[in-house]
Amino acid sequence: MTQLKAKGFPDAQIIIKDQRYRVSIANYTDKQEATKQRDLLATQLGQSDIWIMLH
């Protein structure tokens, strides 16, 4: 989380649910915008396993 915040993701947070830890880097109210940002972040971070979670 600290590394993500240092890389410019000030909203990074840890979400604990059902004994699982998830790292959230952003929140969006619109699924289309979340999908667009996910694709950009996957490229920017070099991660292909970024996903969108509805909660």
C-alpha cells in the first residue's frame, strides 16, 4: 500500500473481507469508467491481473 501511495495512488487501501486481503487503488461510481481505468492501470503497472470488484 505504501508503495502504491508513493507511485501516485493516494486512495490505496486494504480491504479485509471473508479472511481475505485485497488492495484497492481507486473507487469509481461508473462501471465503464472503472473498466477503462483498469485497462490503463494494467498497462501502466505492467500487471495483467487487475480486476474490478463491486462492493
